[in-house]
Amino acid sequence: MLDRLTGLEVFAKVAASGSLSAAGRAMGMSQTMVTKHIAALETRLGVKLFHRTTRRLSITEAGRNYLEASERILAEIDAANASVAADRVEPRGLLRLNAPVAFGSRQIAPLLAEFTERHPLVTIELGLNDRLVDLAEEGWDLAIRIGNLSNSSLIARRIAPCRIVVCASPSYLKARGTPLTVSSLAGHNCLGYTLSQQTSVDRWAFGPRAEVSVRVSGNLRANNGDALRAAAIAGQGLIYQPTFIVADDLRAGALIALDLDQPTVELGGIYAVFLPDRHPPAKVRAFIDFIVSRFAPDPPWDRGFQAVT
């Protein structure tokens, strides 16, 4: 079966040149193949597009009407092809970016003004939620994911490490004492994060490979790190949260990071993930390169504080 788009291109070229052979030479195609394309097009349309004699070839009235539509279609296809090609070279268009609520609002959103100033042809739609989105089904170009990634077909690039700390407000530690060992956490009000990969609301893991597990309890659990942070600042209890959430409060002294007898667990990292593509759009490549330059290998939120001893 002959390709219909090629048939349109052949028809337009024959109409422009007035010759089957000239059209064939221009397209690198034999005159026989040009003739087959025109015949197939005429059969499909049910009209004659050209009058043919042994000496000349002329376009019919139906052919002139069809040529106008054909040229418009071919021009739109060329424009679409050029636009897609441009998207691969120059960052442009709508970038739909999804991120966890706390990380997106605290660490991504403040950088967007600089990125869009650098790339004025890019418009960003930032979606914030803590559920695992389906990039293909929901139409996201890029997502930020935190922790150990599950096996998937997505392409991932590590943009930053992810440290977590146990911390509490000065008022809580003054009232309840400062725990020095992970076993002593059982005697404290430990506020639980319900969506954690490595810890649960009633058991916190420590050590590089989460090999140390301690039972904890508390009177608040939440699916959002900022909610737990606010409760901890108010003096409600201890939290075990990423430094990208609590770093500003640690530097300001509103929270104090604890130095326990076991290291905090490794969360794997913070990743940018996108759908597999041998040539991802320039807007995706540019944004990933931009945030890597801001975060790796020493993210700004990890600077300027230390745990209490």
C-alpha cells in the first residue's frame, strides 16, 4: 500500500513542475513510481487530477481544488515537524513537573524564577502531591521522587542526596530531656510520618542499611512532613524528617538535631525521573541540568547546622 502522505507530496510536486519525470527527479523517485502514486490518489478520490496527453500534462479543476488543500496540509505538517525538531534543540513549551509537597514548595518553587528567566520560552506547571504519579497516564514530563526507586521503565537521574535527622524543639528537650541513644526514643513522644519507605509510625530505622530498628510511639501521625514539622516546633514531640524540610529551622534554632548512638538511615537520594526517550525534549534536559547544578553534590539545605551532642 502506497503511503498517503508521500502521495500528497508527489501530487504537489507534479502540479508545481507540470511533469511526472521532473517530479520524480526532484524527489529521487522513478517516473513509474510517480505515476503509481498519482493513480492511487485518483482512485482513492474518485476524480481525475491531471489531463494527460503524449505531449503535455495539465491539472484539472478538481486537481486545482485539491492542490490548495494539499499544500495547506503539507505546510502544517512541515511546521509541526519543525516545531518538534526545535523542541529537541531549544527549551520551549509547557513543562509539566510533579514533586512531593514539601520538597516542591521549599526547594523547587524558589528556583523557578531563575530557570524561566534563563529559558523564557518555557512555561512550567508545577504539581505538588505526595502520591506516586503515573507520568504517561497523567501527562507529566518530569517528576521528583525521593528514596529508593522501584524498578520501572522510567529514566532516573540523581539530583541530590537525602539525609534525615531526628530533631525536636528546645522547649520539648528542656521539658522531656535530650535522648542520646536510639533505645531511649521509646520514652519520648515520636511523631510519625505515614508515607515513609524506610520507617513507620511505630518503628524507626537507623544505620546505613536500616539494620537497627527501634519501636516508638506518639500522639500524632501525618502524611505530610510540614505538618509534623509545625507540631515539633510547637513542642509536641520528636520528628524523624529529611533535612530539606527542617534545615531552616535547625539553622534558626527552632529545632535541634539530635546526635544519637546510631547514624540515621540512608534514604537513597532525590531523583528526577522521566519517560524513556532516546532524545528527551530540551525543556526536560535543561531543567534537570539546572537543578543538578543547584543541588548536587552538596545541597544548600544541608549547610550550616550540626547535631547537638
